[in-house]
Amino acid sequence: MVDLVDDTTSVTITSTKKK
């Protein structure tokens, strides 16, 4: 259930949350 797109989105969300 892990997709490249999902991974990218997860990273983006994490980056935004860390900001």
C-alpha cells in the first residue's frame, strides 16, 4: 500500500508540519 506518490506526499506533509 506504499506508493511513490504517497511517499512524496507524506514527506511534504511532514516538511510542512515541521515548519
